[in-house]
Amino acid sequence: QVQVAESGGGLVQPGGSLRLSCTASGSIFSINAMGWYRQAPGKQRELVAVITSASSTNYADSVKGRFTIARDNAKNTVYLQMNNLKPEDTAVYYCNARGVRIGNFIYSDFWGQGTQVTVSS
């Protein structure tokens, strides 16, 4: 199976920056896309950014121009550079890895435990 671990969250003032990191490990599944989702208290989990193995990216409208996603395919590691953070960015950020079982065509999603990002003055 696949293990997903993210880190890099913390407390930052509005306008500040944070960089999140996530690594997916495992030999049964081949990782395709990786992405970041977030969930604030009382809110549904939402997509923040996603990147494929070919480095195609997609961002939520609320973070375009402020966040940048990148990955190291060899290490199955994804990063999220967050600049000009706003209080509304406060949430638990989860790393997602989408993989295909080697020899099959069924996709599975694997999730990290989450890392807290708090933007407050």
C-alpha cells in the first residue's frame, strides 16, 4: 500500500509564507497525481492544488497567484509554497496521493494525517 506524510504547517501572520511538504511511499501502487486539500472547522474539504506526474497543475481560484505546487517524481514528494497568506487560509491541510495498483487499472486515493496552518495576527 501507500503511506502519506505531510509537514510544514504552523502559525504565521497575514502576508507571511509557509512551505508544506509531503512524501508518498510504497511499492504496490504507482503514484500518478498528488495534491493538497484543506478543511476548516465546519467546512467541507476542498481542493487547493494538484499536480500530475507530467507536472500539469490546477489551483483553486482562491489561491491562484499566491500558492505554487511542485513535485519531485523520483521521490514521490510534493510541495506547496504558500505566499501572502490570509486568515481565510486557516485550515488543516491534507496531502493526497492518487495511485494505480501495479498491473491493474483501478485508482486509489491515499491521505496524510494533515498539518495545521493558522494565519492570525
